[in-house]
Amino acid sequence: MNDTTAQPTLPDRLSVNPRSPHHVAEIFEYEIGIKLNGKERFDVEEYCISEGWVKIPTKSLDRRGQPLTMTVKGTVEAFYR
């Protein structure tokens, strides 16, 4: 069988927020997994593999109603589930 729907390669930096310049909508058609220091995270807003960080939302909101994010550093791996 020939699979014609190949998954796009995951970029070095990717954001969930559609207003971000690092948002790629085609990638979110598939389910993505993020590992930080060997543990899978399900609450990642943005990641950068080369710099080794992920941004995780907090409960606090900024003045525009967007969640504030906390940067956590470590070894980042992105993969398709």
C-alpha cells in the first residue's frame, strides 16, 4: 500500500499559538508529543529543540487575557504519536 499523506518534518521551534510567527498549522493536523528530559509533557505551548527549552502556561493571565508562560530548560525531543 502506498501512503500519500506523509507527515511534515517537525521544525526546530514550534508554537501552539496561531498568532506566533513559529506556528505551522499543517503540523497540528497530526498528534505531536514532546519529551523534556525523558518525560512526556502534555501542556507545552512552545518548544525549541536547539536551545533546549519549552514554554508551559501558568494559571496567571496577562492584561490581554493570554496565559503567562514559564520557560523550562532541558533536553527537548519532538515526535509524532
